[in-house]
Amino acid sequence: MEVVDRLKAVLADRYTIERQVGAGGMADVFLTHDRRHDRKVAIKVMHRDLSEFVGVERFLREIETTAKLQHPHILPLFDSGSVDGTVYYVMPFVEGESLRGRLKREGQLPLADALRITSEIASALGYAHRHGVVHRDLKPDNVMFQDGQALLMDFGIALPNRDEESRARLTGSGMTLGHAALHEP
């Protein structure tokens, strides 16, 4: 049975999966109806092979860490779990475009917009860092706009930076998640 079919079956009492709206190297995203709260949400489903390689428990710990971040410029998490070893989490569905989409559409942004967006994202990153979380995948695709405001999203490979156990990198075993650095620090 395909992942989306398993999710539809297991989550049917709470969520109705409508269609896929995104795909990446780590996960697929589905537009979903939250039946309990009568709202649109997005369910991000980690690729099963990645979950098996890295470990479900590790992703659930990261999701738990990220779910604690409450900031106006960070896309929140509503729910998470796993179905037959497939990890998922639920977040608001953002109908706006990404920073990548806006840059493609407009090219260079007006200075005032660029400064505002930078300030909003810096505020989100500063908040996350003060709460012990390093994003690790900051890029225009992970900034969305809702009502003109920037939202930082996709803390899927965020790394808590407080205790030694949580410093164990997901990129161990020779695997790279997110985007490779252009240079060594």
C-alpha cells in the first residue's frame, strides 16, 4: 500500500488528504482538510526510506523541539506522528508564495521589502537560536508569505544545540540532508 493510502486510512477520522502540493528530497507535502477544526492544513510526510535510514524516533524528537517554537514569523506545527514507520507532521496550509517564487516573478526586490523580509526572518532565527534550535536549511524555498508577512518554515532538519546528546548530527553515516555548504567554516 502506498504511503498516502496508508495515511488516508489511518488518519481518516481526523484528516482528509486532498492532493499533493509539494515534493522534496526528504518529504512530500499534501493539502489536507482538518475535519475536527474545519480548516486547511498541510501534512508533510517524510520519505519512508529516509525515515528507515535515519530513524523515526530521531525525527519525532526534532519535530517535538520545533513544535515548541512560537513566533509570528515561524510556521507552527499542529500535530505529528507516525504510521507504519512513516513520520508525518501537520502545519498550517499557507496559500501565499515562497520567497523563491517571488524572486523568480519580480527579480530584484525593492529595498524596503528586502529589508523587511530580512528583519522578519532574522527575528525568527534569533528566536529559534535563543530557544536552542539551529534551522540548518535556510533558503528562499523555506520562506513563505502569508498576508505579506514572511514565515520561516521547514525545520525538518533543525538541530537542537543545547545538550550533548542532541548535538548528534543527522548527517552522520555519510549522509547529507538539506543543502551542502559552499565552503568549510
